[in-house]
Amino acid sequence: MSGELALAVLGLVEGSIKLVRKIKSTCQSYREADEGVKERFVLLESLWIKVEMQLEFLAKISSHLTDDLVQSQLNLLQRLKGRLAQAASQLEAVDPRSIENKGKAADVLRKWKFALVKSSLDELMGELEAWQQRFDPSWYLMILISGKVLDNALVESADSDLAQSDLDSNPLNKMLAIRSTLNPGLKPQSKTHVNLSHDGLKGAQESAISFSAARTVVRAGSTNLLVVERVSCPSGMTSQMKIDVGNLAKKLQNVDPTTFGLLRCKGILKHHDALNKLSAIDVVYTTPLNCQQPQTLRHHLSQQKPVSLSMIMRIAKQLVRSVHYVHTCGFVHKNIRPENILIFPGSNNGSLGESFLIGFTEFRNANFQTNLYGDAAWHRNIYRHPQRQGPFVLDRYVMQHDIYSIGVCLLEIALWRSFVWYPAPDGSATPVPSMGLGFACDDKDFETTQLTSKRRIKEQLVRLAEEELPPRVGDTYMSIVVDCMKCLDPDSEKFGDIKGLADEDGIVVGVKYVEHILGRIMEISV
């Protein structure tokens, strides 16, 4: 990376940390005089601990990052410093202590100034939370960087006094734990065990999830809901699958569900056949506390019940974040469809709560060769890029193929109508194209090795987005959908220049995705 960029990062990090310390010093002098300021000061301190750890670590290794990655973070750092400077100036200008007079009028003025202080702190905390949601995706991309420099810096930083002060939410420990699955020689902060005993599920109550291969499980004597999905182990691939599923489980044990949009893995259960050969692996996930039975996004789309635009945007944003963190963990998903998005009930009757991406039954490590076999099932192929459609696919699976699938799902979410209709409510009957898809297709369209009919499907989906999305969700959302579906086109404005570039770590694709897809959708407010 160029020296100028490294110096710019250092300057912005140091400037931001100084400004926050100035804000905290100012608030420290106010907190004793007002209980409301005191409460906000405590919240601000806890919020800032994570940000400061991330910034100090970024400054430490910034000279070893790629220009693309640093530039994306640089833009966010400039925004952070500017907002902190504005907040520091506002808090100094309003200083309630500057009122020396006594009397009723002075008391009223003092109360008014303290109200302004609290309002400024509320605004700052809201903006800090929003800023961190935008910063985290590019920051976690550093997991993909090869080499020992990052590992050594992580171990050193995770052992620091500041990092040790908040182990549970420490982003450095989370990154270190995920990095340890990439580098067996790197020791995480705590020993990670993933293998579960079959005895733990004896007598458990199982329930199917409509339209999903996953199921929910409640163990005997417990009320906590678990989600379980099975990964098959084809003959000849058991060794690699065992390694990949184990690594995936270790990484998913360290995710923050609210940040990553992925359920935390509890562990794995291995199943063997009569010859004691590994036949399948169950991946077991924990769920949000006190949650009820989830349903798939496909279930909700099929219900045809209207939902608010705010709810649509929340589900869309969560999906975009989820896939980013799958890629950050070094995997491609390969199976992004509404059947693999779980939505838990909200706190209000009839409302939809948090959504999470599951369906890790076809995933693979992004650095290993993928097989070139698929299937002709139309209801799966419409979510696949034309290069990956049909029984015999043309190209090995890359991250952009997942991005294409995101585009189709975002289109379906925004229209809030199912593209696939199942005659049976549990998804057991053969699905047919719904009227919501707007065009006919069947398995025969995907049986050929020719790209003509496959490209036609893609073109029809793009046209559907361009015609129907602007009046529903706006031009920005529409362009994000189209950019996803055109991400592998040679003339793609957002991703076209990636072709031919060396991107062994997936960082270039990751930066483009954060900049052009995740970043833009997070900026949409309704």
C-alpha cells in the first residue's frame, strides 16, 4: 500500500480518538450535575470501546493492507472524524456550567442547556451505531488477508488491557477465533470444540420448517430452540467435507448473530452408515433467546400478506450483510434462496422479527475447486447465474455467483410475491412458476448446455426489476438489484474491472461488494 494512504489512515484514527476523548472529558464534567447525562455517558463509553479497539488495530496494520481495502475504510474514517468534530464543538458551545447566575431564569436556562447536551449525545450515539454498521463489513474483510503480520498483530492486540476489558463483545477476539480456523498454528483465546454427542438430542422434540430442509429441535428438559440442518457427504468427498464443515462450524461459533445475520453454531453431529463410513453431518445452531418457531422467507412470500416497506428493507439489508460475512469467513454459499432464509416472529402479533441465512448444505471453501454438476430444477436454477444453471455447469463457483443470487432474492423481497408456488403448503409437491414471476419456465429450459435460454431468464428478471421496482422501492434499490445480477457481465460498471485481476483472497470482490451493494443498501432509509 502507498505510504500516503497509510499516513492518512493514521492521521484520521489518531484524530478521531482524540476527539472522542475530548467529548468524554467534556461529558465527564457534566455527568455529576445531571443524571440523564450520566446515563448517556455510560452508554457512549461502552459503544466507543469497540470502535476504539478496531481503529487502533487498523492503524497498526494499515500499511499491510491493499489500496482498495484501505480506500474504502478511509472514506468512512473521514466521515467519522467530521461527525465527532461537530459533536465536540456542539457540546463545548452549550456548556451548562457557563451559567453562573442564580435564580429561576438561570435554572430554566441551565435545564435547557442540559437538554441540548442530552440531545447531542443521543444523536451522536445513533450516528456512531449507524457508522459502525457501515464500518464493520470492510473491517472484517481483513480476515481474508494472507500472511503472519495480521495474525501477530491480532494476538498482540487481543492481549491488550483495552481488549481484555470487554471480552464478550471484543471484535479482535472474534476475528482471532475465525483466523485460527484458517491458520492451524494460530492459537485462539479459547479452545474451540465443535463435536457434539448424540446423547444430547435423545428424546428431543423435532419440528419441520415449511419449505426448508432444516428443522427445529427442543432437547428434553429444555425450552431453548435449536435449528438443525444436514450436510450430506458424497462418496469420495468425505474427507474434504469433514474439514470444511468443521471449519465452518468453528467460524460460526464466533459470529455475532445481530452483526453477521447468521445463527451461532452450537456444534456438529456426525452420522455414519452401516459400514461406519461418514454419511452426513448435522450442523446445530442456537437461536435468539425466547424465540418462537421460525418460518422461511418462502413461507411468508407465499402467504401474500402485505408487509411494510420498513420490514422489506430490514430483511433485504440483513440478507446482504449475511452473505458478506459468509464470504468473509472464506466460503461461498451456493444455495441462496428464500427457502434458506429463516425469519423469527416479532414481538408484536403478526410482525416479522430478525432474519438469518441458513442452507449451508452445498457450501464450499472459496479456495477449493468446485464440482461442475448441478441439476435442471427450474425453481433452484432461477436463483443461479446462467453459468451455473443446469445439470452440467460451465464455470467453477465464485463469490460473484452468490452475488447474482442475492440480486434475484432482493427482487423477490421487494415485490413481496413468491416466484415459486408449491401446491402443497409444506413444500412437498412439485413447484410451479407463480404468477408473481411474470413469465413461464420449466426444467427443460435448463437441461441444455446452451446459454441462450438461460440468458433469456436472466434478461427477463432484469427487465422485471427495471420496470417494477422504481415505484415500489426507488431507483437506488433497483440499481442495486440490477448490479447484482450483472456482476459477471464484461461491461458491468461496478464489477466488470475485476475480471483478470489476481484476487486469491477474495478481497477485491469483497471491497466492491461492500462499496457498491452493501454500502448503498445500508444508506437507504424509509
